[in-house]
Amino acid sequence: MEIRRGIVPFVVVCAAVLSGACGGASGNSATPTAGPPTATATPEPPDLTVFRNFMFPVAGGCLPEGDQLMPNAPRVYRGGVHEGVDFYAYDNCATIEPGTPTLAAKDGIIVRADVGYTDLTQEELATANERIAAGGANDFDVLDLFRGRQVWIDHGKGIVTRYAHLSGIPPEVVVGARVAQGQAVGMIGDSGTPESLSNPGQENHLHWELRTGDTFLGAGLLPAEVRAIYAHVFEQLD
């Protein structure tokens, strides 16, 4: 069965520098219909010279102490791994509530903004669960469905950040718009989570991904290595 969201097709918008091609969207409410493979293992830590001076995407944020909220953490229920950092109201040094602003981690250009997002339905969730049971848990469109309303920012050099589970997007955040580091690009919510249907308001958090080429930063690495890489990413250098 195919998951459909009723919005325009996905297109690739940025070129690869480190390990492939990374993607964006062709319209303001675009949900991809195809995309990069998930969790492609990297044999060695990546070249970090292009990952500098990012800020946390929530005011006052920090990396969670729990590795389960970090990239490359196992997700046994779907036979995959976590591809980003989760920012909850605990373990992240920040006050996070429904509607808390999500901030651009660095200057860039908006390549996806789901301004026309429609909430996850029971039918879509049932279809996704059938796909998961059939071995499609890590298919791009299944993962994308569970990320909910999203904004993606292209920072150049093959680097894209993704901001997921948003409850809303400011009107000025549209595809093609330039945004500055620290600018609000969305509001935290629980869109795309199964709990948004079964227990609304209880799973509010920001899922934030740092993509490099066709995968996420830290893919295939040990937890300590992943944590060291992301500590470097958020280190403010002259």
C-alpha cells in the first residue's frame, strides 16, 4: 500500500560534497515521494571542517545526556536507527512547550516548508503500520510520514538541516527564502507522531536532523563518536 499526502512531488535541490546528494522540495507544501536511503553506514568519522558554528535549534538547548535521543541510536521496533537529535522538555537544558520556536541552526535557504500540511490520519497510520509489518519500516516515505510537518534548510556544501514534528510555520518561511541563524522557522509540536492521534499534546518535541549528502551526520558510528561530532558542530569558533 502506498502512503499519499496529496501534495507536490519531491525534487533534489542541492549537490553532494561529502557523500552524495541531499534533497529539498519543489513547493511550499511538498512531501517527498522518493528520497535518500536511510542510515547508510560510514566507515570512518566524516571530515568536520565544514561543520562549524551551528547553534542549537531551541533557545538555551544542549545535547541530551541520553544516547537514545541522539543520532544512530537503535530503533528496534522498526529495525533501524534514529537519524537526528530529539529535543524534549527534559534532558535538553531548554524550556520546550507546544509552540516553542524552532530556530535556524545556521544561515541558509529554505528548500522545504510544509505550509499546507494536513494532520496524520488513522488511515495513514494503519497503512504505515502495514508497510512496517511487511518490512518497509525504513522506506523513505514511511519515515517522512512520521516526521510530520517539516522545514528543511540548505546550508550549502551538501549540508541540509531538517526540523520535524512542527505545529506551525511562520508565513515568511517559504521555499526559496533566505533565513538567518537564530531566525524562527517553525513551532514545536507533535505532528506525525502516532501519539498526535492517540494522546495529543503528550509527544511535543523537535526532531532535528543534520544531513550530509545522502545520509545523516554520524551514521554508522559509536555513541561516543556521534556525541563528539555533534559537540563539535555546536562549538562556536571564530
